[in-house]
Amino acid sequence: MKNVFLFSWVITLAISLSFVSCTEDDISDKINVGGDDARDKRNVVVRYNAYIEDRVINRDSVYFNIHGEGFTIEEVQFMVTNFRYISTDLEDTLWMDVENHAFFTMDDKSTKIGKLPQGSYNGQVYFDIGVNDSLTRVFEGDSLLASLGIMGEVPEFLELNQLWNNDTIGFLMCRIRGEVYDTLFGHPDTTMPFTMLIGGDHFLEMRTEANYTINVASEIVYILDWDLDEIFNIYPLLAFPSMGSTQNFPAIFDLATDVRDTLDGSYFLR
């Protein structure tokens, strides 16, 4: 599926603008703004919708793949880091600090990921799904210092490690879990849990155009539509109920690469 990069911007004044799309938007007003700190002033927002069978995913639906399996989704989570802006002429760059990370879940579908000061922009914005190699060492180093009590922000970094740093994979970019059953020989009441943990070297870099002027009360809103159908058709969930991108198991690592590449080719950023 070809990536389409568009952007929309919202002036947060008395006038409200509505998004018009050819696909359904299931957007929560809840925005992850972190704590009462500078991140509350972030003005670059990403809203995301994940789809299966052209429907926004929800916990009450049963879906089917080409392997004759029925499955339900309990949770879909993405980790977002490393927001930056680079101008077309490469003369103007802006990078958020490494503490600027955010999460998407099935329930929280909108999050602030970065801040652009007032001004005119002609270039591209980037952000990562997951943690790239350069940030991994920073996160791990800060978490180690935090665990030793050397840093003040102990809870945040320890929580980040506990939730998103897997022992065999490293920092995760995506977690999907649910239950699956065989539609031919099984019974819907007899299900098996499955979990996908994609991370380590499998982070994704998102990028899109940034050609706009930011005023005092402007927000730049990008909408990420992710079609998850194909990742459930890559392999039978019953055969690989616990799939993670660990290099200790090369075959599963290759499957994780296929999942990553399929996700990378299955989104629209508008």
C-alpha cells in the first residue's frame, strides 16, 4: 500500500475546523500530555486509528485471517519517540529531547509528540515508532542512573523500562495481544492468547511534509491511519502465539521483520 503524506492544521480559537476523510475517524479527545511540565505546551499532535477489515478495531469484534483463524484484539500499543524537524535546505533543524516520548493505545488515540515554535516551516517532520539505536543507549543509561538513585526522575524512567524494555528484545515499538481460535476444528469458547512484541532493531521512522506557519494558538495535527489486516495474514497465530523480535530465534526474528515491513507499508499519514 502506497504511503500518502498529507497534513492538516488546526487553529485552536473560537473557530473549529473539522477533518473530512474518506475513512472513518474514531478519535478520542483525550491527549497524553505527560505531567505539568513543558510537554503540556507541545503543539504537534498525532491522532491514530487502527483498522481491521475496514473497521476501527475494538475489543468486542471477532476478526478472521486467511489461515482459518478467528481472533479478538485486547490491546494495541505503540511507543513514539524522537520528534524532529529538518528544513528543506538542511539549514534549520529542531530535535526534541530524549525524554519526549508518548504512547498510543486502543483507548488513547491522540497524543502530543513535539513542539514547534512560532514561525514558518518548509521541510519535513519526523518521529519514530519505537526507539532507534542512538536513543536506546540514552534511555538505558538514564534508567540505570535512575535505578541507582543518581537521577531525580526515578519513577518515569523505571516505569519506561518496566513497560517497554523487554529482556530479549530491547525497547519495544509495538505490542499487540488478543485471543485466537481455529474456525475449522476449534470452538470459539476455546481460545489461545497471542502476543506480538515488535522492537529492538525494528523501529519505524515516520516522516511527512511540514509546510506551514505556526501562530500563537496553532496546533499541527497529523492523522495516522494504520491498516492491520495484513500483519495477521503473515503467519498463523496458533503456530506462533508468542512472537517477538528477538535475535536469539532467527526464524521468529524474520517474522518480526515481515510484520515491521508490513506495518511500514500499511499506513496513511495525513
